[in-house]
Amino acid sequence: MQNSMIGLIGGTGLGDVIAERLQEADSKEVDTPFGRPSGPVLLGRVGAHRVAFLNRHGKGHRLGPSHVPYAANMFALKSLGVTAVIASGAVGSLRETIHPGQLVLPDQFIDKTWRRKNTFFDELGAVHVEFAQPCCARLRNRLMTAAQQIQTVTHSEGTYVCMEGPQFSTR
């Protein structure tokens, strides 16, 4: 991963913070077969790492969760050479042992959305995607190590349930 480019997708509350911390930042407008992404992609560095940053909800938080162009966002990052994506989001928890400000590295996902396009493969016929281990183990291990180094309370596993926004979970 040393020469690769990491894609960072910032969500509510973190998007502008990441953008402000990029070194050597350059803004790039990208067109995709899926339309325009949420906004321009900022290319830069965080320390020694090449980074492509995209604000999920666009500048000024203008796009609600059901209106984010997810396929365009991912295609834009891939077209710029991104090989791994780290996304943050403001979420709730149904587990009382997880508190605000703690980091969870999900290892499973459940998608309960219904208004969003959910595949790149509509035109290709039947395509099946393996989802038993949807997250890159090597990237998760690196994130866990980094979190331990800065002494952040971190949960090494969890199931992320994505529901149709804009509401959060019931607790």
C-alpha cells in the first residue's frame, strides 16, 4: 500500500476537517458514466500517504443520504487511481458498550436502503459479489494499529446497518 492512493470519504462532521488537513491539496473535477460525484475530489497528502478526499454530502452538506451519488463517487475515486477506501460516518449504536467518540471498524454490513442504485452491474447480466468478508483485513489491521497508537477506544468488529436516511437508529 506504500505507493498506492487511499480514498477518504468524509461524512457528517468530518468532511471539512479532513479537507483542511490535506497537504499539497489540488481540487479535481471528475465526470463519470454515473454522473458527477458529490463534489470535486481533493488530491493531496497526509504525511507520506497519497490521498484522494471526497466529501460524501458535498460542500456545505447539501446532499441528503438518499441523494448522494454513491456510484459516481466510487467510480471517480477508482478512475484517479485509488486502491483502498476509508469512509467515516456519523452513526448511532444499538450496543450500549459503544459510546460517542469511539471508533468502530465494521467487519459486516447490512444494507436496508431501498431508494438508491445498489450495483454497478445492471447492464452486465447476472453478477454476484462475495460478501462473507466485505472489508480488507490488511487495511482494517492497519487502522486498528493506528488507533491503538493514538490511544483511541476502538471496537475491532461490528455490523454496520445502513438504513434509508435521513433518520438514524432508534437509540
